[in-house]
Amino acid sequence: MLDSGCTRTCIRQGESFISNLKPNPVKIKLLCANNEFMDIDGEVEVSMVFDSFSVNAKPLIVPGLSAPVILGLDVMESLYVNNDWPYAFVNDKILPLCDQIQSIDVQTESLSILEPQSDTIVNVKNPHFSKLVKNADLSISISVEPLASQKFSDDVTVNPSIYANVEMLDVIVTNRTNRRIYLRGKKPLCSTIPIVTNRVNGIRELPNVIEESEMMTEFQSKRLAQAKSIKFVPKLGSLGDLDAEKVDIINDLVFKNRLCFSMDNKDLGRIGYMTLPSQC
């Protein structure tokens, strides 16, 4: 993890790659952004290698750190970081930055004609595309979603889809009316979000760490309590022509695993902590 607000690079205590290193005692107090101090087990001398580029550092060893390694300014000053991107560039290699992936609205490139009651492919430029990203060893997809104004529209809406990270995206647009619609060029059309695959995997192998196990237990307990308090039941769409017995099986399965579903907008993004069987 890259943190430009951290003056010293830190490594979480107990990481296997420093198991053979003995921390040297230091008289340093680590002050966090919330004005609280964290304990320090000492510092070690390491050489961090990025492809053919390396930098020597003396990171602090911190118990209970939120990430295995937090690169601070003492290391980052030797790297090239573009603050306008959700990635750091190191010798043409890319490191994803934490918590900086943002949605970007895109516009149509030219005039498009939408026939009545039909789907039309509209080309838009991918704002997240870069040759550096394309050539990097990083699996990235692009999520395309309708604009907020389209979600309840009876006229035009964009079909949510996942695309490869290419320069131009073929976005599917639906005309729900009985009239022909003209989309002029440079008109806001949809929202795009880059997805780093290894950060959104639905199934995670949790490390065998007591602190993290306790955190997961507390997290699941809070969500279960919330689900009970609001009597949360996920809403399902049409199940087609399934008979009543199969519908009951699916409804029972969904209810038993209801914590896998988002309960509200603030709950989005948390389903990675649990798994949902896909077969009855």
C-alpha cells in the first residue's frame, strides 16, 4: 500500500519475509492520522526491489498494521507516482493504489441514432486506458454503468456491463421509446469504473492471524444483528417458469445466505467476506 501521508515505511509484525531479521530498537513514536500512537517493535534494514530498480530502506516494524507493507515517503520519493491515477508507475510496472479507484463519466464521441424499442452499440473512449496499464502485469476490467439520471428513465438507458481494458468501449444503449432518438456528440452517456481483479475476488483465503479472525467474527456479528433488526430479506426478480417447490428451495437458500447481499448503499462492497453456493 502506498501512503503519501506516512513519512516512514512500515511493515506488519510477523510477516514471513522478515522472519529472519532481528529488529533494531528505536526511540520513535508513530503518530497516526487520528492522533493516536502505535507501538513499534523496532526497525530492520531491507532492500526493496521493483523489477530492476531497488531502494534501501529502514522500515518500522508495527504490530497490527492494516497492510503487510505501507510504503512511506522515505521510499516513495525514489518512485514516480502520478497522483491523478489510481496506480503507481515503477519502471513501466504498475502497482494499484488502495482506495483511490474512482468513477469517471464519459461522453459520446459522435452522433449516434437510437432506433425505437431497440439496442444500439455506441462507441466511447475508455478514460482508464493506458499503454502502461495494458502492458503491465495487472488484471484490469472496466465496469460500465448508467448515469444516475438514467436509472429511472423511460427513455434511454445504458446496459451495465464488464469490458476488457481496451481503448474504445462498445456500450449498449437501449431506446425504450417508440420514437427515434439522436445522441449528439460529446453528450454524457455512462459511468466507468476500473476493476482490479485480485482486489474484488468473491472468494478470499483469510490469513491465519488471530487479530484478523477476531475482526471477521465481529464484522459478521454486526451485519447479522443489522439484518435481524431491519428484518432484511433479499429481493429476487423473476424466477421464470420454475415450479413452486424449486422456488421455495431458492428462497430458502437466499434467506440462509442473506448476509452475502447488500442491505443498503453503505453496505456495498462487503460481500467478499462470505461465499454463496450457486447450486441447490
